[in-house]
Amino acid sequence: MADPTMNRQSGGLDLTPETQAEIWQTATYQSAFMQLVPQINLPGRGVRVPIITGDPEADWVQEGAEKPKSGVGFSRKDMVPYTIAVILPFSNQFRRDFDALYAQIVAKGPGAIARKIDQTIMGLGDVPGADFDTLAAAPQVQLGKTFTLGTAMFITCILKPGLKVIWTAHHTRTSDETFADLCDLARNRLLSRYVERIRLANGQQEITFRNRSRIMFGARENGFGRGLHSVDVEIFDEAQILTVRALDNMLPIVNVRPDPLVVFLCNPPKPRRSERGVRGEARGSVERHRRHAVCRVQRRP
């Protein structure tokens, strides 16, 4: 049983520097946040450091015009050390007779520390003190799949004349939202110079570029994509509910292109039959067209 009189003021209780370095090195390797931030050695009672708040803002100016001024703010941050610990009990006999298990148990200690640090920073647990910053109050944001891929396709259409892209979603509402997002991008004052026109008619929504490239939008539930002669890029949004029939109808239209691309864009689905359409049953559909298609969907073990 531990002696309650032993504390940090007791002598001879410090871990050796080598042991401390080994524990923290392993914990840092297993912690997502500890890998991203620099390590600062703090004195026992902490330290107050000056910090910069805000970022300078740049802006476009005409040649010879007055340059904009933008500064930053300053504040102070109290950095207080806190203690995190875990005890893994074992007997000397266990260490002697089960050395392999002992090594695995010891390796779990830094992992427990790393896991607790990450959970606390994410706001999933109690904080050790009022000065401990977490992400609990941070606003939730989407992953930005549509913006990232949409911007990439927009730039690709600018760089490759005559590129034909179709962006399909299962539901009309999703397709309309995606089209509206890319229309905002097309109206950007730096990118609009490359856009020839924006077609708004239902069922014929598309962005046409001056170099004859096009991005067409439509919903699979309305049969969009069938009957097209050929396309260079197919984007299947809401792929978690993509059906094998839709794949059979739309994959052949990329076969005649020299360098086609098929993209599946989705959120993690719940286990159900439509998921197998993406993960398992779709394998047969893609395999039938794999001579020219660049995407293969295989069943995971």
C-alpha cells in the first residue's frame, strides 16, 4: 500500500531522465495533438508568456497605391503544468515468468497518457484546471468534401480544354446544393473570366468554360447521366446509397476516354444493402468495365 506521506517533496522519488524521455517520446508518438505542438519545458509553478492574438490581413492594391496596414494584438497566457499519471501494477514473479506480457503492459502506459491528453483537448473529459485550453467550444464544421473536390474540378477544367465532368447525387436536393456552391465559385472575380455561361434550367444544370470544358449536374433518381456519349470524369456524390444499377448505367460512358477518372464521394454509411452496392456488389459492375475505367471497388475482408 502506498505511503500517503510520500509526495513531490519527498526525496529520491524522481524518475530518471532516461525513463522520463522514453515515456514521453512514446506518448508523443501515439498522441495526435502532442505531435502537432512544440514542447515547452516549464518550471514547477508555471510561467506567464506573451502571445500574439489575431493575424495580419493582406489585400490587393493597384501599382503605386497606398499599401494597407494591418497589425496584430498581444495578450498573456499563464502556462501551468499539470500532472498526468497511470499505475500498472505487477509482481516481480509476473515480470520474471511472463516477460513478453510484461513488455506489452509497459508499452500500454504511454498510450494511456496519450489517449487521455487527446480526449481532454477534444473536450471529451474533465480538464485538470481552468487554464487548460480545449476544443470543447470550437464550432463544428463539415469536412469540406464538396468545396475541395469542386475547386479541384474547376481548376482542372480551366487547365484541360474540352474536359467533360458529370457530378451526380442520389437526390435532386443534394445536386442542386452542389450546383449552387460551384456557381458561387464560378462568379468569383478571379475565376469568372474563364466561365462562358452558367445554365440554370432544371435537369440541364451545367457550367460551361471558355475552353469548351463543362461540369454537368444531375440526380441519379431522375436518370441523369444515361445516354451521354462520353465523359472524362464521373463524380458519384452520396455514394453510400449508390446502387449497382446506377453504376451499370453510368460507368460505360467513361470507357471511350483515354484517361478517365471515377470518384466516389460519401459519408460513412450504416450497415445495409445499399452499402454493399459500393463495397461488394459493385465489384462485379466495375470489373465488367475495368479495361478503361480507373477505379476498382473491392470487397474488404
